[in-house]
Amino acid sequence: MAIVTFSAPSLDKDITVYAVAGDNKTLLGVAKQHGIAIPCQCQDGECGSCLVKVTVLGDKAPLAVHLTDKEKLTLSVNGKLTKAHLENAETNDLPPPYRLACQYIVRGEDILVEFSGEPGVEIDLRR
Ligand code: FES
């Protein structure tokens, strides 16, 4: 069981839900299940509209590090995945800050998911 907290300017307040780990549900699927509108167009890792920032909470080693090839390509093309982020993910098991909700498989770890509410636009972290 993972606790997933969604935070966005488009939400009245942060929304925290439980997600069952191991049922291969994407972050986008969890959001939809709970009526949380993360922008999404292709739902297949190609458009980048479902961009979210994911922070792993707690002090355990992150689990959801793996990026699909589509996620790598789309994030890179959109400037949200640097070479250093990718190297850290692939060699040091450190997840990059930005992910695609339609590609991210929820694992058994608590996470904070922040998104702007605008397709492909990163959350303004200065707020
Ligand atoms: S909805 Fe297009 S990349 Fe996720």
C-alpha cells in the first residue's frame, strides 16, 4: 500500500489517496480513479502533457526508478530529463524529479505528486 498525495494549483487542497502496489497501475490511472485531473492527451508516453514532479517521501531507497524508453525520450525532448538525471537513474537508482504520469508505475512507497494543471508545464516550485 502506498500513500500518494497530489498537489496542484488546480486542486482546492492537496488530496491524499491509497494505492495498491503491485497492480501495475500508473500514476495517471490512480489519479483518474480518484477523480484527479492530471492533463493527459496520448496516455502513451508520447506527448508529455502528463508531466508531474514526484518526490519520494520517507528515507527508504526509492523504488519507482525505472523509466520506459518512451518516458526517457519524451522527457529528454521536452528538456525535463538531463543526461545527469538519466545517468543517476540508470546507475545510482536515483529517480529523476520529473516523470510522465501515464508511464510511472506506482510502487509500495509514499510519494508527493505535484503538477501545474497545464499540459506539459512543470509546476512552479517557487510557490
Ligand atoms: S499523456 Fe501523453 S505522455 Fe502521458
